[in-house]
Amino acid sequence: MWLYLVGVLSLYYLLRWYRERQVVSHLRDKYVFITGCDSGFGNMLARQLDLRGLRVLAACLTEQGAEQLRGQTSDRLETVTMDVTQTESIAAATQWVKERVGDRGLWGLVNNAGISVPSAPNEWLTKQDFVKVLDVNLLGVIEVTLSMLPLVRKARGRVVNVCSVMGRISFCGGGYSISKYGVEAFSDSLRREISSFGVKVAIIEPGFFKTEIINTETFLTKYQELWDQASPDVKDAYGKKFLDSYMKAIETKGKNSSPRLSLVTDCMEHALTACHPHTRYSPGWDAKLFYLPMSYMPTALVDAMIYLKSPRPAKAM
Ligand SMILES: NC(=O)c1ccc[n+]([C@@H]2O[C@H](COP(=O)([O-])OP(=O)(O)OC[C@H]3O[C@@H](n4cnc5c(N)ncnc54)[C@H](OP(=O)(O)O)[C@@H]3O)[C@@H](O)[C@H]2O)c1
């Protein structure tokens, strides 16, 4: 009986392994457009796909970032500057892509650009603080996708949206988690609509990785700024000790994040090149063993876990 079970399981994993390794043909003719290539995952993916021989169209926020990337890659990789919050910038980049891909269409669109600040306890923030993050992380993804989708449909290609474990579980105030929950919802509806045209949509949900977006210094400076601007009522309710503990927690999170960015870019590459890409990828042990299991737990249990780990405001009951 046990032998039979082991045999069936081994066969299942062998077939899965084989299926996962099937790669689409003519990779060297395929164009992939990636947003946010100045640094982090986007920058690494651009270089990785360039090495693999794909035709990379890398969008950077700054010309300086674009120039640096061109200096590290082959002549086949081309760059464009694009701000995902600016409609004209997206329209110009789409036209630029259209001129390059021609009748082949765009094989891959990777929505990677993102920001994480301002983020702090919700009460410390203004509507504008939420808008700033949502504009890049959610509306940027939606507008770039809508603009490029006709080109992706033509190639029967792939849309890869970079989300986060924080799109599965929300434990920090501000727009970041909200934006990532939004990207999950947008990706799910898009996948269901667009599959009939042969387009596949994949979602990448990384845990915490050492990139500029989780730069401890940036967070600490921003927290201090938000604290300084907070109303006397908020300051009284939370107290300076809360701010200090909150900052310490951020420093620890920064130290504990993974330096292995390739875990994420390998998932992106698989989503773009495999015949059978996954719908969701969860790179990072923290994502696999902690955040995702937590997202399936009863809300009351998760609330209690987060409550126990969080600093206590001065006027907490
Ligand atoms: N690192 C993590 O732990 C982690 C975890 C989960 C998900 N993610 C997601 O991964 C994605 C990439 O982030 P990362 O970790 O690689 O951080 P990163 O190094 O800060 O990369 C983000 C990129 O987006 C660009 N960008 C910012 N605002 C933009 C705008 N308005 N238009 C166009 N580009 C813009 C940045 O340009 P500049 O460098 O010029 O500012 C940068 O190149 C983000 O969507 C992030 O939410 C990261």
C-alpha cells in the first residue's frame, strides 16, 4: 500500500517537473517590456532576460537609470523612460514599443514598478499619502496594461504583475497593501477575461527582499517626518515610545529580508518563458512558510498574532 502511494506521488512529481521545464520556442524573437528597471527586480530581470537572448524593452523612471542599464547589457536591449503615473508618458512608451514589435506583437508585459512610502499607521496619514502609492502601484499597473494589451493580445503573450505577500495579508497601514490587494483583484479578473485570446496572466507575490523599496533609512526618515506632522491628538494617543518601537521593528525587518533577488526574477522568467506558467508564484521562504499560510488562517487568530507582535500605543486599553 505504502509502496503504491510512493510510486503514484513520485510519478506525479516527475510529470510536474517535466511539464514545468517545457519552454516556449523562438525566445530570441520575443519582445518583453518591463517597467521600473532602474533598480531592484526590474533591473535584474532585464539583465537576466537579455542574457537569455530575449529582446528586452526596459522602461526606467530616469534617463540615468536607463543609461546605467544599457552599459551593463547587450545592444539588443533597448530602454525608454516612462513614469507609470503619467498618461502621456505611458502613451509615448506604448507607441515606442509598437514601432519595435511590429506585427509580432508584444510577448511579455511585466508590471514591476512600485513604491512603498509613505506607509505608517493609517491615522498618521492623509488621503494624499494613500493616493501617492495607489497611483504608482495600482493605477499605474492598470493604465500600462490597458495601453499595452492590444500588443500582448496580438502575440498571445503574457502579462506578469508584481504583487506582494502584502497583497494576501495586510498588517501595515498606508496604501501599499491596499494597492497590492488591488493588483491581485485586477490580475484575477484580467486572467479570466483574456485567457480566451490565448493570453496568460501571472502574479508574483514575493516575501521581503533587500531592494531599495525596503530601504530602512528611507522608511525611518519618512516615519519621523509623518510623526512630526501628526496632530497633537495622534501624538498623544500613540506616544514617542510607540514611534521608537515601530522604527526598531522596521530595522529588524530590513535586516531579515533576503538578498537572493534571483528567487524573484527566476519566477518572473518562468512566467515569461515556460509553456505552462503558474498563475501565482510566491518566492521567498517567509512568503511560503509564514505569510501565505497565515493568509489562510482564521481572521481572529491572525489579528491576535499581529497584536502580540506589534508595539503598544501609549493610550492603548
Ligand atoms: N523588495 C521587496 O521586498 C518586495 C516584496 C514584494 C513586492 N515587491 C514589489 O517588487 C516591485 C519592484 O520593487 P523592488 O523591490 O525591485 O524595489 P526598487 O528597487 O525600488 O524598484 C522599484 C522600481 O520602480 C521604479 N519606479 C518608482 N516609481 C515609478 C514610477 N512612477 N514610474 C515608473 N517607475 C517607477 C523605481 O525607479 P527609481 O529607482 O528611479 O525610483 C525602481 O526602479 C514593486 O512592485 C514592489 O512592490 C518588492
